[in-house]
Amino acid sequence: MNEEFVVTPYKVSGEVDYEVLIERFGTKRIDEELLARLAKYGPLHSMLRRQIFYSHRDLEWILDEYDKGNKFTLYTGRGPSGPIHLGHLMPWAFTKYLQDTFKVKLWFQLTDDEKFMFYDHLTLDECKKWGYENALDVIALGFDSKLTNIFLDTEYIKTMYPTVIKAAKKINFSTIRAVFGFDNSNNVGSIFFTSIQTVPCFLESMEQGKKVPCLIPCGIDQDPHFRITRDIAEGMDYYKPALIHAKLMPSLVGAEKMSTSTGNDTTIFTTDDKKTVKKKVMNAFTGGRVSVEEQKKLGGDPDICSVHAYNTYFFEPDDKKLAQLYSDCRSGKIMCGECKTLLFEKVWKFLEEHQRRREKAKGVLDDFFVRD
Ligand code: SF4
């Protein structure tokens, strides 16, 4: 068992063992019983059926409250430091599914302040600019403007600040150091930041003037932020936020989390053109054999293949077709070239439409943004 990997909001390294992570983080698996319960609200998303969203905190309680007529609010976000890639879109597409299924409001936070404090190469204006760029990708996914509030921290801080400092007073440095691995070299802004990250969980409660449950769909690497929030929430007279966690989308080079830091050739950005997308998909790491003859004879290995991972995470929502691809790979019926071409066609079909909707989103930003 691989115990060597590292997962924090600021660092993911090594080959992540998601079973170990559940134990390490103390979260709960989304088991068959919970899946059956979720299926009562509408067809299960492929990311639930395939255990990509696989772990949670207090999801049963969120559903209990919902059943009593106490609707939850959704909260997720993005640290705007560059363009959006497909790995970012995955949990947001799932968030949209939650909004559609439960007809609930979403608070979407753009942490321009965080990225400014953590990255030396970015000015605050650049972080803000990326915030507006990234919001186009969020809107392009089709969120309901009447149920979605997007905000930049620096443009909504006046509303949040009284609650931010109440949170900050309850968090001490030793907690931050233990959870995030910070040391004396971290600037004080980054140490303070988690108190800002805490407050969107409470924004709906603040707006309605009563306690409103909050559900956070996110990559499991973001869990540590909200462990702190959960520790202090009840002392601030709010509910602890619940979470639903996703495994991290692998990059085109294999098991490593898709990240802008793994390099531009291994990451498909939402604004890439057709030629670039094709090149990236056709160069992807596969579980193929050294020669066509060998692959026909022995079959490929979809379990280590990034092309198959892309189909599983996002691009082949049909379970039967996915299973067929899997067995065709194993039996040597399909070769990697054909398989990559099929994936490219699906990725490009999605991106072409996404890019069209992204352009359209430029005209409706103000329908989504809230500011002080
Ligand atoms: Fe991967 Fe497809 Fe090749 Fe199998 S045939 S190893 S799934 S690219």
C-alpha cells in the first residue's frame, strides 16, 4: 500500500491511494446505501456511479434536512491563477448536476486574494483578471443565473469581513501549521487566508438570517480547509458544512493530478484550439503495447491508461459504451490510435460547444456576479 503520497490544498504528489486518504482524512465512503438514496432525487450522475465522487462528510444529514424542507446551499470555487483546464471543469459540472437535481443556490468564490498571496509571479490585478476569465468557464457550464452568485474575494470582502474576523479569532497558528504544513517563511496573508475561505459556507445563512445547511462539492485535496471550518462553525452559530469529495482527474501523462504545473502539453485548456487539443490527446500516455502485433495478441491495459481515465471521468457518460471500450482494449480489439481519435472527437465536440457558450457568457457576467 502506498503511504508516501501527499495531498494538501497546496500540494499533491506521489500516486494517491484514495482508500488510504479516506482513513487519513477521516471522511466516509459514499456506499451503496447512500447511492441508492441519492438515486431517489434523480438519475445518478456518472461521477457517482463510477465512484469519482466517492467520499463525504455529513451528506446523509444534508439529505435529511432537505427531506424536511430545509434546503441546502452549494459552495465551491476557484483560485484564479491561470486558464481553466478539463480537470477544473469536472467538479463544477458535478456541481451543476447538484444544482439541477435539488434546485439549490450556489455560491461560487474566486479567491483572487489567495492566489496573489501564494504566487510571487502574479499581481493582484492579474489574479482579478483571471477571476473574470475563469468565471466565463463556470457560466458556460449552464448554471442558473437566478440560483448562482459568483464573487471575487476582493470585491465581496466588505460583506464577508465581520464574519472573517470572527472566524480568524477562533483559528490559531498551530492549527494552520499542522493542517497545511506552513512554517515561519509563509507570509501572514497566506496564514490568515483560511479564515476567508471559511466564510462562504455561511453566506446563505448570513443572507437569510437563519442557519442554512451548506454542501461543498470539491476535489478531496481541498478537504483540509473545511476541516478547520467544521471545527469552528458551531461555535459561530452556523451548521458545519458538509462535503462531497472527488478523486483528482489524472493528467494526460498518467496518474498525476491534472495540473497547470505538470506542463502545458499534458493539460487540455478550455480555450485550446482544435489542432492543439488533437496533438495533446494523440500524445497522451496510454496502456498500449510496444507494437500493434503485441497489442492485438495481448491487449492493452486500460487501468493505467490516461485515455481511458478521461473517458471514465468525463467523456463517456454511457456505462455500456465505457465497458465496451474497456473490454475491447483488454482483448486487443481496439488499438490506441483509434481509441485516442475517438476520445479526441468527444473532447473536441464538448470544447467547441463550451467555447461558444464561453463567448456568450461575456455578455451576462453581471447576471451572476455579486459585489459589495
Ligand atoms: Fe488506452 Fe485505448 Fe490504448 Fe486501451 S486501446 S490502452 S484504453 S488508448
